[in-house]
Amino acid sequence: MNEIGQNTKFLIVGLGLMGGSYAEALSSKGFTVNAITKDQESVDYALKRGIINEGSVKIDPKLIKEADIIIFALYPHVLIEWI
């Protein structure tokens, strides 16, 4: 397994309480954090505060492809829709 270095790019799927907390913690440590979530307001909030670098309210193949690690912060029934 490769080590997680400062160049590791994270994608958080779901910017609710859990996903937003992950994003904030990771970005505060200097990691690149992007997000996909269903609420544009959440994306705008996180972008404005520097919590994420990029965000989308639609499945974005570019963000997915660029990610080294993807964290799903979704309810189980929503996660099943992604699979």
C-alpha cells in the first residue's frame, strides 16, 4: 500500500455533517480535497471557505478520475445508488 503524502487528492462524496467534517479536517492538513454532493449551497459554502478545491452537484468523471482516495459520506441507501 502506498503512503498518503501531501500530494494525495481526496474526493468526498456527500458534504453533510460527516463529509463536511472530513473535508475540513483534510484541507486543514494541506491536502487537496474535492467534493460531489447534491446541494449546490454546500458546494458554494465549502468553496468560499477554502474547505474544498473543486465541487460538483453532478457525478463528475474528472473529479473521480483525479482522486487518489474517495470517501463516501452517504447514507447506506444513497450509497447503493452509486454502486
